[in-house]
Amino acid sequence: MENLKITIPNQAINKSLKAKIDTKTKPLGALGQLEKLATQIGLIQQSLSPELRAPHLFVFAADHGIAKHGVSAYPQEVTYQMVVNFLYEGAAINVFAKQNQITLKVVDAGVNHDFGNMPNLINAKIGNGTKSFLNEPAMTADECVAALKKGGELVDEIKNTGCNVIGFGEMGIGNTSSAALLMHAFTGFPLADCVGFGTGLNPAELENKFRILEAALEKNKVPEEAIEVMRTYGGFEIAMMCGAMLKAASLKMIVLVDGFIATAAYLAAYRFNANIKHYAIFCHESEEKGHKKLLEFLNATPVLKLDMRLGEGTGCALAYPILQSSVNFLNQMASFKSAHVSTH
């Protein structure tokens, strides 16, 4: 994978941002997390008057070989069926993206289905789903590199539209299994802390899922190199998302991270280049078991906690208006001086 340069935002502007925020007509710190978001966005853009322009959201879709072993409550066909639903604007992410005027891009990263020439579907297919990591690594080295690279290329194209804020979602039956193993491999947390109910398993099915993932770990172990971890346990959509996140950060774009699977992709990106943390905003805390612990590991404060576990980038779309509010108060709210309000 190419070694992308991700620069740490120059902190010199931080003092001026703080002064601008602190002199707004409010008590110090009274806008809480909005103030932190405004500061982060100002630092990313190196501006005291930052802007959110042409917001986009990618939904990367792919299938997983491990899904054939009963780790999900839904059959594998649901991946392609939901992609079609996205294209016909029938899913939750379509509703929320439209509501907040976010351009949605649906990407076939490796769905086990031939879509033909469906309009509005980006064909970036690496293969018809990964192999089952219960038997062998999910991807070949070439497939993994191709997925990472393709994610970066897609972001390059979006950047050319004037976009400076981009959200990341996914669809892929079986991908909570992949994310759980990535989380275990990259954090060292016990596997039991990483494995959750996914799309809605019952307790017996969850136990089966855990045993299958335990067996996969026993066979493949935990590789030392980050790219080998991704190759072994990742999915095409997770690898593509990881590459896209890294590219977005290298282009100084705001990276909106969705739920558990997107955060697992971010975790891999963080292992490739820790400077990505300056550009990432974590949009919500998912109900999926491992997500809270993963956010704590990353020292990340999520914008929302709505007990959701849908994926698709829904957390990004719902958090976006809050980002707008953080930028708008910084740009539009009166200062004590301009409003002639006494400070003491």
C-alpha cells in the first residue's frame, strides 16, 4: 500500500479559535461538544471561519465467506438485495442523506452478485465476496492492496467536486464477524468483548458465532503486520473503506466514521497512519457490543448515542446537522463585543 502522507494540522490557530469561541455570547464552555467540534474543524481547515462543502457519504458493500457458516441472522443474498434497495432509495440511509442534502454514493466493493449496468452503482468489485477465514485468509495480498487503493481513488474523484467532508458506511452480511476479529487483533481485547449480536442473533446463535470466530483465530492466529491482519480477517468493503479514510485524511478532508464496522476500518487505518485521528469525527456509539469499548480504546467521543446498530452510514448522516451547528455558531453567533453585551 502506498505510504500516504497525513499531516498533523498546524496548532498555531488553536489559540485564535479558542478566543473566538470564548467571546461568543454565552458562558465559557456552554456549547460543550459543539465547541470541540468547531475547534477540530477549524484546525483541519486552518480557518477561523470553516465551511462544510458538498458533503458526500460512501456506502461500501461486499460479501463475506464467513457468512456461509451461520454467523448472521440473515442469508448472504441480503447484501445484494439491500444494495438494490439503496439504489432505489428505499433504505434508512437514503432518507437521512436526502434529508440533510448529503450526496450518497453506493459502491460494489465485492458483492456476490452481478448487478449488470445498474445506474448510480459504482462498480469497484474486487471479487464475488471474500473467502471464509475459517479455512484460509479472506483475501489474497493483491486483492487487499487493490481494495485499499480503490478506496483512495474514489475519494480523489469526490474531492474534485469540491467536497471537504465525507462519511463512511457499509453493507455486508457477516461483516460484524470480520470487524470483531479486526478489533481483537488490533487492540488485544479478549474475543468475547468484541463479538456481538450483529443483525439480531439469539443467544445460542451468538455462542455459535463466537465458537466459529475462535476457531478462525486458532487457525490463522494474529498476524504482526496491519495489512496482513486486514488480508486475513477483513472484507473488501472494510479494506476499501480503510483506504478511502486514509486518502480523505491525506487530502485534509473531514472523515465521518459511522458505527462498529466503520470504526474497525478506521482502526486499521489508524494502524497504518496514526495521524488520521486529527481528521476523524466519530458520529455515534453503536449498540453492537464491541463498539463502546473500541471508542474508549481510541479515546473517541461519539457525537450521538441513539441505540442504533444499522450501519449503512446512518450515524454519519444523522450527526451531520450537528457538525453544521458547530460551524454555524462559530461563523454566525454574535460576540459580546459585537452584541454590546457586558461580560462582568
